[in-house]
Amino acid sequence: MQQHPFKYKLQHWLLKYRSWLAGFALVLLLPIVGFIVLNKLYPLTITISYSPVITASDGSVVNAFLSSDDKWRMQLEPDEINPVLKKAVLLKEDRYFYYHPGVNPVAIVRATFNNITHRKTTSGASTITMQVARLLYPQKRTYTNKLSEIFRALQLEWNYSKNEILQLYLNLVPFGGNIEGVKAASVLYFQQSPRQLSLAQAVTLTVIPNKPSSLRIGKQNARIVEFRNKWLLYYKQQQAFPEDAIQDALNEPLEAVRLEAPKVAPHFAYRMFRKYKNQSIIKTTLNRQVQEKVEQLAYNYRQRLRYQNIHNAAVLVINNETKAVEAYLGSADFTDAAHGGQVDGVRAVRSPGSTLKPFLYAAAIDKGLITPKTIISDVPIDYAGYRPQNYFGNYNGNVTIEHALATSLNVPAVKLLDQVGVHTFVKKLQQADFSDIKLKGDQLGLSLILGGCGVKLEELTTLYAAFANQGKYNPIRWLQQDTTIVSREIFSPASAYMINQTLTQLLRPDLPHNAQNSAHLPKIAWKTGTSYGRKDAWSIGYNKKYTVGVWVGNFSGEGVPELNGTDSATPLLFDIFNAIDYNSPNNWFRPPPTIANRTVCTESGQPNNSFCQNLVLDTFIPGVSPVAKCTHLKKVAVSTDLKYAYCTSCLPLSGLTEKWYPNYAPEILTYFDAEHIPYQRIPPHNPTCSRIFQEYAPVITSPTAEMEYILEQEERQKLMLHCNANNEVKQVYWYINDTFIKSAAANEKVFFEPQHAGKYKISCTDDQGRNTNSYITVQFL
């Protein structure tokens, strides 16, 4: 078969030029193979040390720190690249950036020809990619190093997209001194994000990198404007931007100077920097507007307090809807070194005063011990030597639970903690991540509820936010990416609602005196606290949107007589709420479906009985709250002349009647007698009755049982004997080591002098034959 002529000619041509084609292929392959080999031998490594930047929820920089090599080099995010800046940079530096492989051959040929013709460097051929390579691997400007630069540029194009390379350029381009990158320049020169730059500002930042050492903003502004306007006119020729925009840019003055990096919320920033040290951009939940308002209010408020020798304040604001920290003020003046301004008061462990009481009352409600109208006694009481006192040193007799909480009475709170159990309450606080209580839980006693423990403002504010969230506790959010919310129920929605209603009352002693006639009080629930020795003043409030915690005092621990939660902390709390959530449109908390109403007797707060005359509406939790009926009265059989009372064992056949008498607890009777408050007494029991009662035996209140008393023998010190007796008791009889000492009126104080060291048995018998024993130890000095 005859071969096709064209195919024959092609084979002949290939044979003739085979060696030439092989050489050409070799020329094409050698650079590729060489690049692959060199890429393996000298891999591209990019390690850029960025300045850690703290941003607010709107993306603005609130604080920043130098990079590890002491540069202001803030990492630019893709959405921060201003389109105007991008266009200006590309037209000036590399208009064919998106079309070449990292090296522009045309530009290289042109630059080589010009440089040879003029026998000096008249123009460059560096693309943006090559400039990035030079910034990553700085070397002397030689032809050999230029080849290295080209190689690195090809590597960059091989490993990164064009937009990523442009972003690297904008992050590394020098602006003089220790400022590198567009973002750092924008923040330090114009105090704004790169995305907010005007055309004039964008072109200014475009021209400075050409001569960063001689074009210093703040020192050579006039010269910079000349360069800027020159390029603006060039952009006008290129029709890159609208003419009116260019004209406005030409007329825009350059009054910028280099400023310090933003230092908003310094305590917060240092905390975030230490906590997230590996992140170059720490995107927090801080609300810049709220933060700046809080800072200004606290600073001004501190100026007024310092005349009372009160120098420090701390504030934390939590958004109840998002669980985010919106404001964080570690101290009112970070620069006040004389008074420890750099101490972070949000994290400092301090005594909480009365601020833990609402949580105790909520726990007691959930445990079925109380409701808001339940009556509790506010009278002197002794717990193994611990005798709590109210803030003003007075007592109120029987009070309702809501009154005891609203007026922050100490004695009812201690009594309630004893009923709930210290261990149970400590577990509640440990659930809420109270660090000091986690460490010392086993060492805490009844004084815990009056401030006998350590807490942080952060912990208290977070826990109060649970009342605004139907009793659910949520760890607070610091970063925007913290979207997972893990909540746990600390209190029931019902008890949270009851506490909310109580803490919203305005008729209470912790309403600041200067707020009595205020035109506008914020609609909030709040609680104050003052620590022992007046070293800490607290006020923590919340509505549906915000929970705000305020601490005022001295970081030195110095107490001040004028310091208290009411007048030292609450005015600042009110100011903050009025500033950040004035006339909040949010509806107030609504009662949950688990709550109900019932009528109760005002004398006891218990469901009314047939003899109850005065009734009031109370909230309760069906199936949880106590259901025992009122017993504030008891029916007693007495003689017609009201001289004696009878029990079932000694009822006479005639000459008696039945009468209702108040059923007071022994400690209330003692309080009435001490305060000379008249009350209706039950007549003494029939003296001819032989029955001995076991119920309602006297309670020995002094000396305290199981205590050791150390006395000075030469001073002949005495110990007091005292008891709380039942209503019908008129006389009690005291015995020491089974030896009769004295008979006395039921609430009379009796004194005896110990004669020797050792153990003593104290006995008290009332006129009904009921007896109580107590044991103490006496030591002499």
C-alpha cells in the first residue's frame, strides 16, 4: 500500500529536526524541573508575627499589643480590604497583578532595557507578588537576590491565591518606624478600620510605602499631600474613580498624626490577651458604645467618691439575651498607680456582704420551706456562740420573708441558712462556679450568708443573670465565636420570679437617699451589699436585657465609715442602666405556669385556718410549698377567772372556759419581754396537776452549749444564765451541776460565778416541770 504524501513529509521533517525539537523541549522542561527541585530543597515558609488585636463586637479595635518583634503589624481580614484602597494599590503597583504568574516578563524586559540604556536603575519590574517575597525574605538589592525573589514569587503564586497574596502585601507593607501593614497604619494614623478609609486616606496609605522613612505622617504631611495629589491626578487621567470623588480627595486636608494604639478596656484586653495568646485577632463580644459609657460614668463617679477616701470601682455588664460581656471595667482609672488602678476588680476576691441572700431565699423556696408571705422571726439568736446582728443593730420581731429580703435583715437570713443547710447552699454556689467557695466549701459556716466567704464580681454578676433567665445559669460569653450556650438550672422559674418581684420593690432601705425624689429610676431588680468593716460596697441589678454588677471600695482593703452598698454603689448602678437601657421597652418578667396564688394568714404566712381574720394573697409553688395550716392561735382551757390553764389530765368538771391565745415561739416571747412589748399571756398551768410535759421545754440561750469559756479568776468573772421559755411559763429554776442556784422569771437574766476549772452541767426547769440540760467547759487564766 502506498503511504500518504503528507504523512510521509511529516515523518521526514520530524527525523530531520529531531535533535532540535529535543533541545527545545529540554529548554522548556529544565526551568519547570528546576523549580520543582528547588521548591523541595527550599520550601516556602511564612511565619509572620502579628500584633495581637482585641476587637469589639462591631469589629473596631479596642486594644492592641506589639508583635513579638516589637512591630505594630495588625492582621488584615479579607472583609476589611477597602475596594478603593485595593484599586489604588493595583493601579500604582501592579495593574496586571491578576494576569501574570508572579513575574511580569514584559516589565522585566522594559526595566532591563531602560536600565542598560541609562546605565543606572531608572525603573523597577517588581510585581506585588515579588514585593511580598522581598518583605518575607528581606535581602540586599542585587541581581542574584533578584533571582531568589523571582523564585519566591513563583512559590507564592503556586501556594496561594491572588487575593491571599494581595492580603499578605497589605499586611506587610512598611509605613515607617515600627508600623507595618495597612490596618496598623489606618488604626494608628486615622483611628479607624481600613474599610472606612476615604479616597484621600486610601491614596495616602498607597504612596507612603514607596518612601516610608521620608514620608512620615505628622512630620511631613505637606510633602505627603503633594505625592498623594500627584497620584490622584493620575487616577483622574485613568478614570479610575469618579471626578467629584477625586476632587473632594484633592481638597481633603491631611491633619493626621501618629497616635497610641487604642487602650479601651485595658483589664479586659490584658485578660483576653493572656487567655487567647495564640490568636492574632481576638474577636470579643464587647460593646464599644456601652463600654465607653461605663468608663466615663465610673471615672466621673470616682472623682466624687475620692473626697470620702474611696478610690476604686469595678463594673461588669452582661447581656442577658446573648450571655455576652458587653462592658468590663476592672477599675475606674487604670492609670491611677497610687491607688492600685491596674488591679482587676472584676476578678478580685472580696467579701460579698449581703449579696448572696437572694440565692439563699430562692433555694429555700425551691426546698418548700417558705413563700414570700411566710413569717420568720427577727430576734436575737445564738448558734453555738455565733450571734448574728442586723445592719443597724435593731430587731423587728416577726416579719415576712419578702420584707426580710427587701430590707436585707441578717438574723432571718442566718436562720434560713440553718434550715436550708450550709452544705446544701454551698453546693448551689459551687454549681455556679464560685472558685473560692469551691476551695473552702468545707470550712464555711453560717456566717457565709453575711459575707463570710470570698467571691468575685464576675461570679456574682453571672449568677444574678440567672434570675433574669428563669433560674438558668449560663457561663458568660467572651468571644463572638462562643455560640454554644450550656445552661443548667440553679433555681426554678417560680422561685426566680418570686425573687424578681421582691427585689423590684422601691420601699426599702437600700434605695439611695439622693434617689428618693429622682425623676426617673430605672425599672430593675437590684440588691446591695456591704462587707464587714465597710471595705466593700456592692450593687447588682438586672432587667430582661442586662445584668450589671458594681463594686466600690479600695483595692488596698482600707475600710471607710461612709462606704455602703446603698449610697456608694447603687447610684452608679442606676446611672449605668439609665445610660445603656434608658426607658427599656422590654416587658417585665412574667409569672411562669408553675406558680399559683393562694390566701394566707398575715400572722403566719401559712394557709388560713378557721380562726384567721386577716388574709393576704401569696404566691406559691403547688406540690412544693408548705401546706400546713396556720397555727398562730391555740385554744386553751382556762378557769373562768383566767387564773389557771388546764391540760387534758387536769380538766375540772366545772368552772372552766376555752379561749384562743397567741401561739408565740419562745424566742419571740423573750424578744417581747426584752423590748417591753405587751402581749397576751397564757395563765400558768394548774399547780395541782402532776403531769410533766415533754414538749416546749425551755431553750438555754446562755451560756452557749459545748463552748469553752476562758475567764480571769482574779477578776471573779461571771457567766450569764438565760433561756427562752414557752408562753404560759412564769418561773424557771436554774441548777449548776445538779445543785439549785436560783429561781427567776422566765426571761430574767441570772449570773453565777464558776468556782473551779472543768466541765459544768447547766440545767433549766420551768414551772411545768420541763427540763433542759446544757454542758460547757471553764478554763482560768
